[in-house]
Amino acid sequence: MSVPKISVVIPTYNVESYIAETLDSLLDQPVPLHEIILINDGSTDGTLAVIEAGFGHRPEVKVVTQDNQGVGAARRNGLALASGDYVFFCDPDDVVSPELFSTLVEQVQANAPLELFYFSKRSYTEVDGKKQLLRRNTAASREGWFDAGRDLLEDLILSGKYHAATWQYIFKRSVCERFAVRLEGRAHEDHVFSMNIYLHSQATFATAADFYFQRVRSGSLTQSHKDVEYVLGSYAAYRDTLAALKKHIGSFNAGRDVALKFMERNVDALITKCIKYSVPLPAQISSMTRQDSRDCGVVVHPRWTLLFPRIAHGTRKLRFNLKQLRRSRKGSFQG
């Protein structure tokens, strides 16, 4: 069986210190890649120069420069250019395992219709030039084949391991074409996109192997301070993602539990963000949460956070403020 064509899409912006390591990890593979599409999203540092100097001679490395439009638009534009059988989104400051693509090919050759390949990731930081691994995010409660992406999705949500990141899986490009799964080119676009990839993919394989390594650094999008617009945007993305999930709730073995777990985790995360970044809780969250619960067949609500989100927010904010006060007092005593 021939080796499938793999397209890698990388949105890049001001990563001159990291992009070479990312590209080296992608190219240092026993399986040749069909293409690496770098969308240079208006970088103002030496990112483009690093790419051209170190990788301009590689025929599979393709660079497209655009005015700064944000990571969502960069991913969207890169996906539109991809021509491989499979597509993988990689962030420009992360690295991948040398076994990532060879394992994908092994599974494709074992089961040609494979549409979704899911793997585990590790976060890491660098101290004095040495990598230190941080928390682990396992792939699922079990490894192996799933009949469909929604079966893996159910496993991940119920086990508390679901993550909307587009870099934790490789998907067959035809899934997007068959079901019109698109990136909208806005902030948090990965939430709805990933949900639809899981819901519409058929033959799926999951491994607990750590194939993706996410760099934790100050100044990156995931680590930078968030404002009101960003936090409310994440709430809007959650609403859109839940709407996609609700359309398929009857196809899960435990649809009610899946909906509850998904809602609880996202509302809980929203409350945490609002407290952390001093952003008001969305005004309609209580009524919307109750309506969402009814839509998913929940009559008697067992979840405190979903039943009284404003009370949960107030209680947690009080604990947060008390903790901050204790820390400040401890610091003043030590001083």
C-alpha cells in the first residue's frame, strides 16, 4: 500500500527563536511529508528570514505571507491550500515525536479507511536550555480502534480528557469536504472545528503515546493575559460547540451524561477565566445553561455549577480573593 500524503499547516507569527526547532522535528521523520504549509501571519521579527535561510531549499516547505489576521485565519488559509490525504495542524513553537507520522502510516495501512488519528501530548518548559516535562494529557481511557470519532469523543468527555486543540489529532481531509467542516478564521475557531471533526469522522484510532510536545512560554497566545473580549469570545465558542454537540446527542451511548460533563467542564472553565482575568460573568449564563440542560433531556439537574453558575462564581471568587489576601500578608510578614 502506498504511503498517504500528509499536509502540515503551521500558522506563524514572531517565532524566530522557535520555528527552526519545530520544522526540524517535522522533517526528521522516517515518513516523508507531502507538504509543510507555513502561513506567515505578518511577522515583524526574523521568522521569515529563519525559514528561508534554513528551509528554503526544501521542496515540501511552502511559505505564504499575509497581513496579520490572527491564528484562526492563518489556519483557515493554510487548510484551503492543503492537498494531502491527511492534515495536521502544528503550532510554530512546539515539537513532535519522530514516531508521529510513521505510526499514522502504520494504522492507515492496517485500516485504509482511517479518518481520525488521536494521540497524547505533553507540555514542557525550558530552564537553562534543558527541557522539563510538565503535565500529561492522555489520549483516552483506552487505546485502539473506535468505530467513529464520536465514540472517542464520548470517551474523552466522560473521562475529563477532551481538549479542543487542533494539534492533538491528524484528520482525513475528505471529512472536511464531505461535511463542509470549516475553520471560520476567528478566535477560538478550533473549538467548533475540532468538535465537528470528531462528530463526522468514521474509523478512528487513539494512542496514549506522547507524540506532541507543547512549549509553555510567556508571550504565547495560550499563556498571555486575556481581556474581556477574549473571555467572552471563548464563551461564544463554547455556545457554538455545544450547539454542534446537541445535534448529535442521540448518537452517543450516554448522551445525557456527555452533555452534562461537557457543559459542566466548560462553564467551570469560564468561571475560572472570569475570576482570573477580572471579567464579569456573562449576563445570560444562568438562563442559557438551564435551557441547554433541557435541550439535552436533563430534567432534575445534578450539577451544582450548572444549576447555580452565579453562586458558584461568587463562592469561588471569594476563595480566590482570600487566597490572594493570605499571600500578600505572608509576603509582608517575610519582608
